Amino acid sequence: MILALRRFAIAAAFVLSSGLGLTLPGCSTDEAGRSADAALLLSLRVRGEMDGRAVEASPVGGGGGYTYLYERIDACASEVVDTASPPPVCAQYRFPEGRRDYRLELAVAPADYYRVTVEVRGTRSRGSAASESGLLMAGVGFATDVAEGPAQTVEVVLDDVVPRPSYSEAGGVITWPAVPGADSYIVLETPPEGTEIAHAVTTNGFSLIENEITSGQFRVRANLSLQGASAYSEPIQVGASLPAPVFGRVQTTGNSPVPCALVKLYACDGADTGRFEFTATNGTFTLPAVPAGSYNLVVIRAGCSDWFNPSGCITVNGPPGLDLGQVNLDCPAPIWASFTVTWGNDPPDLDAHLWTPAIRDTVYHVSFSERGSARTAPYAELDHDETSGYGPENITIYQPSAGTYTLSIYHWCSPPGSLTLSQSGAEVRICKPDGTIQVVTVPQIEDEPFYWWNVCTVDGTTGAVNVVNTITAEPPLPSDTCGGLRKPTSRRAR
């Protein structure tokens, strides 16, 4: 039986072949002087990835877009016994230039149990980028009841041990899938000027921002507990435009901190970037890892006038980031509690609904159709109706009444194929009467379009928040749905 080692554009696989065979040199007697009248014929396969799962690659390859150029195979068979084990039987095969066929057989003594280790060395490439020459793949196989006679085939499944790094501009981070058998990694930095720097990490990620690096070339290798170290990966080139934080402090014109204010980032043409953060109890905020570029910023807080950067667009040029300093809001009206819902770009339209307790014998329903009022009953108000994704929609209670407030989010009618509530990435941030902030994330269930997310209830006397966090087909209290109901066409632009 002949084995072939072939090079595939999408993955490497070791497959059976009827082509030319090259027998590895071996000894008929091991170092202990025992007769080697049995043999192990190695069948090598490479583990691939499919649908995010590690599976054994078929003989026609796996995935990943990588090409391999093999230089040699090292294989050792070690007899496993209770007493001192005999020396391993090892062999090495070097590939002649342009040849992929080989025969790999180890001459061993008959034994009950052998452990076979295989290492493959060479280079890996993807596009025009190539790894350094070194250990590419490693694996282990086992043979039992090895007897005299025809060679026993031992299947060894190999793992690619060279990290597959990628760079995220949004986070300024180089990441790679965990390598089987790796206990740490080395990130080799080649700066534009100066000498190489080796960064040791124990996780499968490396933050350029945390290490205050703005540019350079980077390779990654795995330190393997049994096989030493892999080859360094293909290089990743990072330019000078790294993401950086935007931060500041929101305060009233009287210098008091403004908590629970929503700080939102837009492109200069008004497009929503989907990036936002809320101010802490001391009014501070940080928008992390903002890509270099120009933006418009808005600060939204019920009871205050919205704040847009008065000088127009702001510019982020990379680390250490942009400090906006003090952001002053005119906040004449105090608030008791607020609810801010945000989500992704799909579905485009989620609606915040608040039912009040009876206020002078009337239960009010605050929503896009009846937005309420800050100065008269129900003393609660929806700021605007967002219909193009992301949010926010804010409902604010300015003056509480005894009884129970109920907050729910409705998935308004969306185009066919839109995501459901569970898929929306929605969050509700509750600014509670005691000044603390509580975040509720939409539950992950099998739901349908146009369902209701029942978020919480609030006691109008004590301010206690009871998180419900369920999704139902019907509203918690009577409400209009999108069947036959048209929305107002006007909404406040952000």
C-alpha cells in the first residue's frame, strides 16, 4: 500500500495513493537488540474545520484557503509498557523537490501497545504570504497487538499547529483560534524601525492598543507542550491607523455629573455607526476602540437638551485617543427613572411601551402613538420613535405615582426576512430611582416576528425594579399591534 502526501489550495490532506512509493530507511534490530520482525505502516490524515466544528478532513481536503509545501516527516513509535520502555523506533523522510508520494513504515518488535507520534515540517502559505519553515502539523496514533507478518496500518490524525492570526481594526487586536496542545504563544513584532520584539502571551489574542503599538508586521507561533514550538505564521501587516478610545465627562451647567446619558457616535454624513455608551454615576464615559476617522457625537438624556459637538465633526487619529473633556448639558428637569432600548440594525423597528399605574383613575400607555408628557399626567414621556435600527428609544418617568409601572418592547412589523427579538441584540438600560444602572439583555429563545419582550416592572412607591425578561406573543397589558395600524411619519432625527 502506498501513501501520498499532496498539496491542496484549500487544505492539506494525506491520502492513499497508488503512485510511486519510497520506503523509509529502518533497522532490522533496535538498540536493545530485539528482533524487529513486525512493522507499522502509517496512514496520515489532517483534521480540518467544517461549520465551525473540528472534524477529520476527507481525502480531498478541508478548508481555510491555505497551501502547504512539505519538507520532511518525522515519526517515532514508542512501546508502552509498565516497566522501563525500550528506546523508540524513529524514522525521517525528506521530500525531494516537487515530489509528494512517499511510503512511511516503521520496523518494530511485536508488542501489545505502541504510541506513534508524527511531525510534519515545511511552510504554509495563503495568497502571497508564507509562514516560516518549521513544524506545521503534529499528531498521535496508537497500535495494539502488533504481531509478526504484514505491516499493521496505524492511522494518525494530524492537527495544524501553526496559528492562523487575523487582525480586527475595530478592536485593534490580533486573534487566532486556539491551537491543540498549545500552552502559550509568541507574537513576534517587527516594527518599521528597530529590532524584532517577542511578546509572550497565554491567550489566543494580542492587543496592539494595550501594548501601545501603532504599526508593524506580526507573526505568531504556538509553544506546544510536547512538540516544542510551531513555525511562525504568515505575517500580518498593521498600519498606523489604529482604533482608539473617545472619552469625557457629562455634567450639567451647574457642574453636577449627569448619569445615564446616552453617548452615541455617528458618521459625519449622519449614518449611525451603532457605537454608543452610557455615562456612569459620575458622568464619565468611554467609547472604546473607535476606528480612525471623523465622526459626529450626540449626547442624549431625558430632561436635558441633546448635545451635539458644537464644533462639528470630531477626528480620531489613533492612540492614545480623544479626550472631549467636560460636556455640558442643560438639564432643567430632574428625572425619577428612565428606560433606554438599543439594538442592532435588524430588525429596523423596535418600540418601547410603558403602562403606568392608575393616575387619578386613569391608566396611561406611553408609546409612539401617545408619547406622554413631562409636565402633566402621566408625567412620563417617550422621546421619539426610531424606525431605522440601532435606537435609542427612551421613556422617562419624571414624577412617580403609587402602583406598578410595566415596561415592554414590541417588535413592530418589519420587512420579510427580518430578525426576531431574540436575534436583535437588544438591551434595555434602566436608570433606577436610586441612581444605579441595571442592564437587561433580550433572552435567547425560539421566538417569532412581532412578539413582545416583557422587560420589567417598577414599584412607583419604593422604586424597586422587578426584572421579568420574557418574550410572549401577546402584550402584558392591552395594546395596539402593527396589524392594520399605521405609524406617524414624523420622528425626531438623531
